[in-house]
Amino acid sequence: MFRNKRKIKQPRGFRKREIKVVNKPVYENPYFKRKKPGIVLRLIRSPKKILVYLIIGGLIYLFFYSSFFIIDQIEIRGNQELTYDTIRYEVNKAFVERRFLVLRQSNFYIYNTKEAEQYLWDTFVLDEVSITKRFPDKLIVNLKEKIPNLTLVTEKAFYYMDLEGIVTHIVPETDIKEHFPKVEDMNKRSIKLKDQIISREVVDAIFTLKDSFSGKTNSEIDRFLIPETTCASDMDEEEVVSNDEDSTNVNTSNTNTNSSTSKNSNLNANSSNNDEECNLVAAIQDIAVLTTEGWRAYFTINDEIETQLERLKVYLLKKALDKQTRENIDYIDLRFGEKIYIKE
């Protein structure tokens, strides 16, 4: 029924060889080009690639988009006057921004600590600041504030200043520390954080007066005044004494102390020339004390404060010996050596 196929015998001495075509020719019709398979089809044909892509996508989601690495703890160390909420608000500013257009900065790995540190430098008056990350979702903010020592009083607001006369904080009136010396600026100028209001020498004079004034005069200090100062031109002695007021009631008195006569000073001792920019901080050379009794005493940093206090003490003693009260005193000016100017 079935015919047996005849096997062809290979001649003896010859091996059977298979011929493999290495470069199989591909024939294409230039008018009908074959379509290449799409990405999906190619992935379906290669399960290993699908697995690799899934692993990569899962890792990207885990590290950059999952809630496990979202920063939700912020620890702040070293703050004194600044509140936790105030600092955290600045630290959180970076959260709303994105890096590389698509990555949220609330992520532990993406959060830019240098940018956040710059926010703090720009907003607050600090000596040091650093932000570190703690795995997996915590920030630690270490900072060192400039220490306030004085209260600056203006018509619009209250500020703290450090020993360099630099504005460090804006404070509400209800939070003012009573033991800080109050300094009222009589110069109408705009004030913002990091501005220097007075020099270190004026600050030193304020604390010297704070420690010694009451003991020398038996009068309490209400506040210190920064006299109105201009840089336009030097004012003569009479203009300084009168402080732009009527000088008809100004009297002079000489004290016989053993101290040497100081150099004459005025409100513009270090003022700039008309063609130069006014450096108000350098121009301010004087400080006034407003007492609780209502009279003022003017001092200059160009002479020893203790020496000027001694002159004031001698004058007040003379006034007491003459049975004269201080109620009629408007101000006492001690900035011109042995010569004391009094307005009543």
C-alpha cells in the first residue's frame, strides 16, 4: 500500500555537511515597505524587558513619589526669639517648588537643603544656619540667632537690635522685654531687618549710661533718644545747642572738674560732604537721655561718658544747693567740654 522510500546512500569517504546561510538576503519592494513592530508589540515579544521596566518604574515611584519618603518632621534647634512656626514657614517654602520640573521637593531625596538655608539667611538675622536630613522623612534645622540687647522704638514699629546696632527682629509692643534699654530714633528713615541703626560706640555709650546715670543724678531713665541728624553740612555750636529751637532761654555754666576739656562735638561731627553719600550711622555721634521727670541730657561719644556724667552730677549738686528744682529744666547739654548748656 505504501511505497518504501528509497534511501540515498552517501558515497563512502564523504561526510554529510549542512550549509548555513549567514547573511540571508532580504528582498523588499521599495514601493511597499514593511512596517516595523511597535513598542508594545516588541515588549510583548520580550518579557524580560517588561520585567526590567516594571522594576525601574517601581523603584522610581518608591523613592520619589511614595509617601514613605515625604518629609513630615522638622526639628528646629537653637532658636531663641524666633518661633517654631515662623522658622518652619520659611523651611516649607521649598516644598511648593519642583526640581527637574516633575519632582516634588517635599521628597526626602529631592529636598534642596542649600536653597532652604538661603531662605533663612534672607529672612532672618542669623550668625549660623544649617539644615540636615535624617532618614527617611526628617529635617533638622540648626541655627544661631544674633542676640538682641536693645529695643528700637519708631513711630511705626518696635525692633530689637544687637550690640552692633543692627536690627535683628521685629517685635510686637506687647512682647517687648522691659529690661532692654529703649532707644527712640528721632530720624525719619525706613527701617528693615539687618539695617545698622547706630554704631557700636553709641551702643557702648548707651549701656554705660544705663549703668551709671541713675546713681550720678538720682533720676531714672525713661528711654534713650537718637537726635535728629543730618549729613548735609556742619552745624555751629549754637545750632546744635538749640536743636532748631528758640535759643533765647539757653544759659551756660562752667564746671571746675579735674578732667581735661573734650573736643567740641556736634550732631554732624563725622558727617559727609555735600557731594558724598550720607552715612547716617557714622554721623550719629550723640545720644540723649530722657528721664522720667521729663528733662533730657545730651552726651557725645567723642568724650568719655563718665567724665560727662561727673559734670552733670556737679551741676545738679550746685542746683540742689541753690534750692532749685529740676522741674523747669528742658535739657542739659554736656557735649562741649567744661561748658554746659542748659535750657529751662
